[in-house]
Amino acid sequence: MYILITYDVATSTDGGKRRLRQAAKVCLDFGQRVQNSVFECSLEPAQLVQLKQRILAIVDLEEDSVRIYHLGNHWRSRIDHFGKKGGFDIEGPLVL
């Protein structure tokens, strides 16, 4: 399944800045950053459970928020991109 995960972490304290960095690292373990706090991920159901567990262990639900959008299997027809960065094909070939 294809998901979009976004988060907003309060960074007015050192703890918030640490949570922000940790949230980004977790999301990078599962997908590709497309904007500062927005990641696209192609996941199996078990991976989604892992991602939720890890991100929720980091954020402070009293001060931060996390949103997960399920785009499903036909995600290509649901994404329109305009602007500077080109679209990223998460299922395309990986060139090292």
C-alpha cells in the first residue's frame, strides 16, 4: 500500500527539536522525504504497524500531531505534482 505521512512537532523546546529529528529518521527508514515533514512510503501492512508504533513512541500527542493518508494501490492517479522538485517514483529502479 502507498501512504503519505506528515507530522508537525512543536520545536519550542530542546525536547521538541529532538522529537523532530527522531520522527524524520523513523520516516526515512520507511520511505522518501518529499517535503520537510512529508514522506511517501510504499509499505506492507506489517511495516505500517511498525511505522505507527515507532512514530507514536516519539511524538508528544499533547503538543505534536501525525497524519497518515492511505493512498492505496492506485496511488499514481491520485497524485498531482507542480513545482520545483520532480515527482519521485518510489517503486522505480534504485541507482547507486
